[in-house]
Amino acid sequence: MTNAVDTVLSGLADIRDQVEEFYRDLHAHPELGLAETRTSARVAERLRDWGYDVTDGLGGTGVVGVLSRGTGPTVLLRADMDALPVREATGLPYASTVTTTDRNGDEVPVMHACGHDVHVSCMLGFARLMALAEDAWRGTLVVLFQPSEENGDGANAMLDDGLTDRVPRPDVAFAQHVLPYPAGYVGVRPGAFLSAADSLRITLYGRGAHGSMPHSSVDPIVLAAMCVLRLQTVVSRELAPTSPAVLTIGSIRAGTSPNVIPDTATLELNVRSYDDTTRAQILDAIRRCVRAEAQASAAPREPEFETLTTFPPTSNDADTAARLDRVFRAHFGDAATTIDLQTASEDFSEIPDAFGTPFCYWGIGGTDPDRYAEAQRKGTVNQDIPVNHSAAFAPVVQPTLDTGITALVVASMDWLASEGS
């Protein structure tokens, strides 16, 4: 298999400049979820030029390219395309200055603050190399460019639009994500890797009154404060210390005047967990605690709970992860390792789950290695290294792109390499 990988990667030097140019252009022209029209059009055009059978417009802006080289396994690889409503502060010469109107009709800045521009560029570089090296592999390659990962609805949008009927069922599925580790790094993990995520909006009901007559009210702001404090005990006192989870209350809204007790207060919160049992335990505890606090405050109405977004846990197939760990370590040497458990969340797993296909999701580094090493020496990694979704998040172009392309080649070729190659 090593010779076959080398054959595919022998073309990397010839396409490197094109990949880097595409990356810088994409970074400068980010698009929000389900609005990735420019991105998907450029992706589809290139795939068609390279001989892929292309279906575009899936789930709105999703693109799938299929390339077959005789009988063999089918491998699906996914890249997400959408950006975030963040104003870029990297100072890069190709920094985004884009603003647009979001789904709510608000004018927002847009930035590739999560690295999806890296994912798309690496996938296109990989797709080009695989098309060029037609004699090095056998089987079917499915390259999938997904919209709206950040909103958690892009994978299901493609599935609802008939994805499973439009492409061959894969034998294995892969995805990767650039993270704030040193560039050149590749990390895989068996089992739980990314957390499930649930965002909720809770409306608390009180009884409004004049600020000078609090005895006539049921103060929903006080009720909200009690809920905030109580909910902090769910993870710390109801879960075993060996069960990692996060509960964050990110928004409290109530009232419009310092001298008016309002009728309602609204909390918005986010929960991260790694298995269905813990997830259900936390969500049940939230409802129990909030309802109890409302009853203790003599609230006139039961609280209302609304699910805003939900992401499944990403749990890698153990056998697939072990196989990838082996080939990554063989190819990348000390740069390949077991990655830490991540508290970020993804909707990628919806796709292989819909096919009944095992999958593996891995991470690559995007931080300048010298900068990371200096921060590590000073013990200031958390302070000095920008993370995903930060306005300062800016993966170094190289070796990040080369590493991402190479990882996709090494992973897929372990399934697709021709016998004897």
C-alpha cells in the first residue's frame, strides 16, 4: 500500500500552488450555512473538470462527486463548507471583509473562523490527486461537501434530499477537522471523540409589578438567578466525576427598565455530553430543577422548554480508528498520535449512520509549530493560541494543507489501494 500512497502523493508538488490559491480565495469569500452558493459552484466545477460524476444542490448547496475505478470498496469522505458570523481580526492579507444578511434578517460579518476553508481545500486537493493517479487504486470514491455544519442541519438537509439514494453505499466514511494543535500533527481516537450538544431556550413566567412594590410580583429575574445557580450543580453533583460533561448558560434576557419587574425571563443554555445515558440524565435534570424552582417561586405558569439545536455525539468505530491509527503512525511517524477527547460537536455522523456505515473522524493541527512550542514552554497555550471560532483563528497555510491532503490520501488508500501496489 505504501507504494500506492507514494504514487498518489507524487502529484502533490504540482498542485500545491493551486490548492493554496484556492484556500486563500475561499478564506476571503466565506459564506454562511445553506448560503454557500459561490463555494459549492466552484467545488462542483472543479470536480466535473476532473471527471467526477457530480450532483450539486443537495440539501440546498451540498455537492457530491463520485469517481469509480473498477471493482472494490466504496469510501466516502466529507468536508464542511460553511463559515461563521464573526468579524475577522487576523490581520491576514486575505482576511475576510464580507458582511451578509443571516437567516434572521440581521446584517452580520462573516469569517471562516472554524477552518472549513481548510477542509474544502484539502478535499479538493485530495480529489485532484486521486483523479490523476487512476492506476493506483480500485473501487469508488465519494467526496461530499456539506453545507451548514455550524447550524447542525446540513447533514440532515442532504439526507432529506435523498443523499442515500443518489450515491453508492460506502463501506467506510471519513472526515477531518483542523484544530489548534501544531501544524503537521494528525490525531485519531477510538470511540467517543466529539461531544453531543444540545442548546435550549427556557422561558420563565412571573408576574410583573412596579419596582417599588416587589411584594405584588413573582419576580422572574430572581427565579432566573436561582435557576442559574441550581443548574450549575447538575454536572458537579449529579454526574460521576468520571463522566465528562459541560453545562453553560450563555444568555439571560429579562426586562427593559430598572424600575419595572417584568413578566418573563429567558435563559439560553448549552449542554455537552459523550453518551446517550449522560445526555438524557442532564436534560432530565434541567427540566426537573427549573420546574422545581418555578414552583418554589409560585410562578403562575410552568416554564417552557424549546430545543434550539442538537448535535449527535461523534463516536469513532473502534476497528476503523485502530486501522487508521496504524497507517497514520506508519506514514507520519511522531506527528501522529492519539488525540484528546474534544468538547466540540459535529453533525457528520448523521451521514454514515444513515448508510449504516462505520466511520472515523480525526484531527489535524493548524498552529505554527514554533508558536505552539513557545506557548507550551511558557504554559500559556490556552491564552496564546487562538482556537476555533475565535476572530483570530488563522491556520498556517503550510504544512496544514499538505498534512490534510496527505491524511485523506493515506486513510482512503488503505481501503482503495490496488493489490500489489
